[in-house]
Amino acid sequence: MSKTRTGRIAGATPVKGRALAQPAQVSGQCLCGTVRFEVDVPARWAWHDHTRASRVAHGAAYATYVGSWRKRFRILAGEDEITRYEDSATKAARSFCKRCGTPLFYERGRSRHMVNIPRALFKSRTGREPLYHIGIDEMQAWIYTGAPLGPLKGFPGVVWERPRKKKALDFPV
């Protein structure tokens, strides 16, 4: 950033004799790149969503979201290529790219001032780590929970959970 002759940062808004730096942004996009957006960082919060709705919408074990205040969120390109699904029961809305189907935004009916974006769509750090879990009671039994993994012979880059050894049954002879 360049400074003016008075020592202020160029482009910054002075407040009570001080200069404030412009907020940093992080950008993201859908799979095909048609829809591009950015949020000011740090994001408001981040979490893992285990609810059935997010699991099915993403086709995954769970979805990881980054939440941003709507006023700190901007669509940069592809706004005409966004389609929405609105759930009449929950008043929630989910947006998707019309071209590639990427889940883009999730807006809760009770929090219209927030927009939630899948973490995977961002190119770099968002300023928040996903520390929270929503819908943990809906977590599926088949989800990977950190069990030790080993390489699968003959398949480079593939790892697997080795089956647990069965305990020998104690039968009287």
C-alpha cells in the first residue's frame, strides 16, 4: 500500500485522525468458473454441517461452510447463471450454478443477513477454521472419523482402513 505525504494509506478512510486499511478479500468460484464471487476476510464463521439437507444437496458425507455477512459478500461474475431452490418448510434457499451444478450459496430463512458458502469453493484461506459441527446427531455411520489408514498395495495414492482383527471366540473344547 502506498502512503500519501501526510502518512496516510492511499485509499483508506480516515477515522478520528487514523487511516483504516481496506478489508482484504478472498475469492471463489464454481467448478466451471462461470460464477465467481468474493467475501471480505476474515469470514464470520465456519462449520461442518451434517444435516440430511446439506448432505443430500452436496452429495457428500457432510458440507463445510464459511459464513459471511451479506454486506461483505459480492458476486463478481455469472449472476445470470445461478439458479435457486427454496424450501417452503424451512424458508431456506440453496443456489447452484446452472452450467455445472456446483452448490454455491446456502441462506437460512431465519438469517437473511448471512450467506453461507461451501468452503471448497474458495481458492485460499478465509480467516476462519471450521470449528463447529451442526446436526452432529445426523452424522452417518459410514463417515470417515480419522481411523488409521494404510496404503493399498498395487494402487498408488489409494489408502484404506484395514479391517479390525476379529477376536478369537472362547469355546470350551
